[in-house]
Amino acid sequence: MIAPPEVTRVSHSRVACDGAHDGLPAALGHPRVWLEIDDHGYVDCGYCDRRFVLIGGAADGADQSSLPDISEGASH
């Protein structure tokens, strides 16, 4: 497996992603989606593959390239 293109550590289990990052405005990203981090401690955005890792969760500090993609928690 390869590491996700971007990893963002978050403090809440429910996060929103719109593809905006590093100077890319939301208008050039993707539709805003809400994602729920479950017991795995992380979730991946189904649009841009950004990984959200819950601080203190099961995946915090883990080698992200060894973890499978989890995007089932995505909701609009």
C-alpha cells in the first residue's frame, strides 16, 4: 500500500472535506462531504483521498501507508 496523498489530524470524529488545501480554494475542490471517523481512528475522503486521523485514536501515530482506505463513513 502507499500512503494517502495528505493526512490531516483532527480533534473531532465528524469532519467536513471540500478539497480545499495548500492554496487551493474550496471553489476549485469538490462538493463538501461530511465524514465520520469510526473505531479505526481515521477516514478517507472519497473525492480527494485526504485522510483524517483522529488525534489520540487508534491510527494516530501509525504508519499511514500500512492502513487500508476507509471511506464508507462518507455522507453528503
